[in-house]
Amino acid sequence: MGDLNAKVGEEKDSDIVGKHGLGTRNERGEQWVQWCKQNNQVISNTWFQNHPRRKWTWKSPGDHVRNQIDYITIYLVGSRTCSSSGCIRAKDGTTIMEKEKILERWSQYIEELFEDDRKGKPSISKSIDGPKILKSEVRAAMHKMKKNKAAGPDGITVEQLTALDEFGIDKVTEIMNQIYDSGEIPEDMEKSIFIALPKKPGAIDCELHRTIGLMSYMTKILLRILMKRARNKIRPEIGPEQCGFMQDTGTRNAIFIIRMLAERALEVQKDLYICYIDYTKAFDKVKHEQLFDILEKLDLDGKDLRVIRNLYWEQSACIRIGNDFSQYKMIQRGVRQGCVFSPDLFNIYSETIMRELEELEGLIVGGRNSTNMRYADDTAIIATSEEKLQALLDKVVEESRKMGLSINIKKTESMVISKSKIHPRSPYLRLIYEK
């Protein structure tokens, strides 16, 4: 930080001076910029957009002249020398720089992440029928689409579809009904493109990237219509403990309920034991066969089930790095990324696990046995003793394993809430996995 009587101006200069300075650079400003370059300093208050009145730091007597002459510089410790698109770590630990090999590594990672011993398409036991897709459903689905978003594999944007007005709605409705009646899905609608975004700066491991899925807008329209039809049949099956992706609930509801449960426990002189469970890539490990079994038990129309089945059994994806694409690989498990239907599908899938806790004791309040609170895959199990909490955890691990989900031991934590003056230790819990 310095008061240097230097004016660096509003022109960007390499990575040292941003474009949000003020005025024109003077001689002292040039000297200051050169010093910053030599000492690896960044003039930070030139990199953020502000109103001009927030930029000037000096004014002349009478307020005739205003200048920015005070600066805050930050030492540039280091920037990402290679990003997810520039280099990646191979399985043997070596760093890959060649674009072709980077694409091969990502293709290998996608194949391993979504690989499963899934069998062929399951048969549908109920009659294949269902109401035709209406223009009003297509119009409502298109209206819900967010604008200025990237296109999927077919290159069609939502702006192109909406620009066609009623003619476009008529044609999209016709295509949707052809798919719905036949169950046959065009190849472009089965594909997704993944874009890898690093979870933290400098990440070069595939596991430290978050993949964002781009799918065809035609697929999104179809899935939104199916979601609207199925939601009234799926959501009543989801317990009140689930606060994720549910109407009029959120994290605040879950936090409030846990606080209230803690207060009730302390009022009756009981300690409250809580284990916060973190799953490893839960959305990517949903088993398609078990998900389909759950959906088939609901009162969904046969044509709806057939379209959902075909979309999941025939989907494939590639990774895009810059303007280059890897080979397409089959997606054999996990709910579809970027799909509005996926949250409901995951919630009904995870509900199967949590229903198995009903026979175990958690915290009884007003005659109701409370064993867990959830926000999507983030789960808290609760009990009034360490032994009861361990029993709940063992059951969660057992049932999760049956459903293909695994618990992240490093991020799973426990705590105890107590009135005791002696600070209670955190519960010692065991996570047992069969090899």
C-alpha cells in the first residue's frame, strides 16, 4: 500500500494493471508499474469495476481536479500454470500435456466413473399407454428454459426454438409425440457433452474437477414434460425429512428442525448424537436397474416409463476440452447431469435407503421417531446415545451399499449436543465396508 503521487491510468497492462483505473498514466505511474513488474506485484484496485467516485483518492483544493494516486498491491504468489484444459494427471501420476492424451485420459475417467454391471433394458410389466403430449405442455416447458445457455450436441439453442413462435411449438409437439408413441429417441437426444471445471485452482486430477453436462434442448423439453407428469406421483413418496429440491423447503428448514430437536432433547435431559454423512459422488452412482424398479412400483404411465428407460439405457457422453472432443462413452449409472428430472429421481432413490431406519430408534418427540434429516445427498442421522447412533450408521452403510452408494469417510463427521459441564467427546463411530 502506498501514497506515491503516481497515476497508472485506465489502460490494462499485462497482468499488473487492470482496466478499471482512473485517468492517464504519468511518469511516476510508469515507474510504479515497472517496479510492480520487477517485484511480481499486482495493483489490485485497478482490477475491479467501480463508480468513478469510488476510484479517486485525492482532490485538489476547491475540488477542481480528482485523481487516483493511492494503490494497494498484492504479491502474485502464483497462478495456474496449467488448467484442466492445459494438463492433467495420468493414473500413474505423470502429468500429461499433449491434447490427444488429455482427451484419452478424460475419456478413460468418464468410462470408469460411469461403468457398471448393468444388464440389458428391463421389460415394462404394465401396459404401454399414456396421454398425448399437448402443445400447452411443450409451451410451458420451453418457457421455463433459461436463455443464453450453451447448446447441446445438436447445436440447437433455446433462443432458436422460441424464435419460431407457434410454428416451432407445433413442430416440437409433433416430434415429442413421435418419440412418446414409439419410444425411439434420436441419437443427438441421447448424447451429452461434459465440460470439466476445477474445484480448486491448479487442479490437475480428474477427480478434482466438477463435470457440467450439456444436453440437447429437445431432451430437456421432453424430460421437463415427463417430470411434471411424474412429480405428483413421486413427491408424496418422499418423507418430510428430505429438504432438498422440495417445494417450500431448503437448508434453513433442515437446520431449524435439527436445532428444535436438540432443544427438545436437552429439555428432557438427553444428549443428542448426530452424524453428518457425506456420500462419494452420490448422483453419479445411482444404479439404473434399481431406479427403474422403484419407478415401476409407482403409478407412472407405461409410455413415460419406456421413454425414461430408453433415455437412461442408451445415453452416452464425451468430454469437451476447448474445441476438441473425446470419444463418446456409454453412461451405465448415475442420474443425468443438467436434467430437471434428476433431483426428483435421486430423492425417491435415496428414500429407499432411509425407510430402512424406521425400525431403529433415533429421537422420539411427540410420539414420532426422528432418525434423520436430509438435503439431497447430505444426510444427518440422529440418536440419543452413541450405541443407537452406531446402529443407525451401520444400517445406512448396509442399505447404501445395496443401492451402489458409498460414504466418504474423510468428510463424514459426528458430534454430540449436551448440557453437561464436562465437554463431551465426539462419538467414536465405525464405518464397516465389505471388500
